[in-house]
Amino acid sequence: MNSADTCFIIICATFVFLMTPALALFYGGLVRARNILSTSMHSYASLGLISVLWAILGYSLAFGPDHGGLLGDLSYAFLHGVGGNPSPAAENLPHTVFMAFQCMFAVLTVALISGSYAERIRFPAMLAFSALWLIAVYCPMAHWVWGGGWMGTMGALDFAGGAVVHMSSGAAALACAQALGPRLNLGVAATPNNLPLTLLGGGLLWFGWFGFNAGSALASGALAGHAMVATHMATASGIVGWLLVEWWRTGKPTSLGAISGALAGLVAITPGAGFVEIMPAMIIGFAGGMVCYGGVLLKSRLGYDDALDVVGIHGLGGTWGALATGLFACAAVNNVDGLFYGNPHQAWVQIVSIVATWGYCYTVSRILLKLVDLFFGLRVMPDSEVSGLDLSEHNERGYSM
């Protein structure tokens, strides 16, 4: 084990932890005033529920010894054998540190989905769906890509979670938006209640993402530094890409567009941060801003109410990033070439992983939502939705004015 690497990953884990409270700010500012606390509650509930389930069962299913390339076994259930010993997945790190770092990814992924069902889901249903989704979707995906499963063995490249985090949450978000149906009384009243709060949350997400991507090198070294720089440059380029399209289409650049473009760039570079050179990373981020802007517009054409644009930003951004990794991956960075560097097979592998991720995550999410609706009821009553979920679900108000 390496003390410098251990210290580095502990710091990165705290960065990734911060992303979930940051998401609460980001999402909370975007909804209507009567739902700011209920929306924030989804992120904090994920911090509690998913962390506990990760220790009891999730970590073992995701990173336990492989069974058929599909799932880990129960060797690490209740964190049995997970202590100060070296981690089998990263022998330079204590097992506890690797487990905790991965726990923060699981928490954030579940919290991301909440943007799709904001302002209309029952809190017990949210808890039940989140718990089931962690076990049935996130843990298999993490194992497939990072835990010795079939997708990683096939050669799919996902440095920090393009498939495991963003495509999976985007597919689940689409399933949630379709299962719940559109919110009531959409229109002028649906404008964000506190954009400065959203900008603060978005800035903290950007900050935390350095731990998210650089930490995925699992060591303090040149690769981590490269991932950090690629992440920042792609994010900055995402702002430029989004604002150019928004300005051209509407005649006005907006602060919401700037922070949305940053998030698009962050998502797009996540799968390739440790595989592509800096200039291609900027291209990926710039195109990601444009792709995600189009994805947000797409929901009105397709008729689903993804309240906070999880599908458009995380789903499509992660998809573009995974595909772009297959195009721009460079062996000079991390020993793998993509299509533009003479290896067309890598692009094909990325396409297979994209199709498999969307197909599995969407299908299982729809099944889980059906079960949750059957036993708990997914949606609040219309009068509760009109009065706001802060009051009807939690008996509190975000503002006393």
C-alpha cells in the first residue's frame, strides 16, 4: 500500500461526497419554491440510504469475486473482510478507502435520477425505488465495467462513469419520467425558484468532479493530473458550446445555460478523462455542450417531462462521451487507441457497451417502477402536488416570506 495514494483517494472521496449536497443545491434551485426542500431531500436521503445498503450488500455485489461476468458474490457482505488490508481492485489502497470512494459514486448516481421525478413522487416510493435500483441496476453495471465483469473484459473504456453513472442514471430518468407522467400546472409557474442557488450547486459539482475523475486513476500520479486537466478544459469548452447554440437560437445567453453547459462538459469527458489527450478533451466538451442542449429540447418533442433534464444532460452527455472515447482514445495517455488513432475496433466496443447499458438500465428501471407503484403508489395526489411536496410530504416550507 502507498501512503500518498491513500491520502489522495481519501481527499478525492470527500470531493465526490460533496457532489451530492451540491446536487441538492443545484436541483433545489431549479424547482418551484414549494418543492425546494422535498427535491433537496432526495439527495440527502440517498446519502443515508445508499451508504447503508452499500455497506450491507451493494459493495459486495459490485466488487466481490466475479460470477459469470455478471455480478460479484457475497464475500464482502456487511463489509466482511473489508479493513486495512490492500484492496483486491487497487492494491496500493486500503480496502476500506477503495470501498468508501466507490460508495460516493453509488450515492451520487442514485441522487442524479431524482431530477427526473422531482415535484411529483411520493417519498416512500422514492426510497423503495432507490434501494431496488441500487441492487438491480447500479451494482451489476459497476461490476460489468469496473469489477471484473463482461463489459470491462470486452475492453469497454469508462474511466470514471460514463456508463456506470451517467448513462445508467439517464436511462432510469427516462423510465421515471414516462412512468410518472408530466407535472401539473406547467408553464410560467414552473420557472426556477432560485437560480443563484443552482449556480452555487453547479460550481460545487465542478469542484467535486476533480475528485470524481482524477480520483478514478486510483493513484496520485501523472494520470490523475492528466484527468484533472482534461476535465477542466472539457468543462470550460462545454460552457462555450452550450452558450453559442443558446445565443444563436434565443438571442440571449443565460446563466442557467452557462452552468448547464459546464455540467454537459463534465458529463461528456467523464468516460474519457484518462484516455484522451487535452485538445480532443476540449472537442468532446464543446460538442457535449451542443449535444446536451439539443437533448434538453428533445423532451418536448418526445412528450416526456424530465423535470430537471437528467436524460438530456446525463443520458445523452454520457452517451456522447462514451462514443467519443472510442474515437479519441490515445495510447500515449493510457495504452489504448481509438478509431482516430488506428483502432476502429474500440469504437465498436464502445457502441456495444452503450446499447447494452441503455437497454438493461431502462428495462429494469421500468420493471422496478411498476413494482413500486403496485406496493407504494408512485405519484402524490393532485391536491398535494398543487400545494407542494415540501408541505404534503415533509410538513415544512423552504421559505417563510
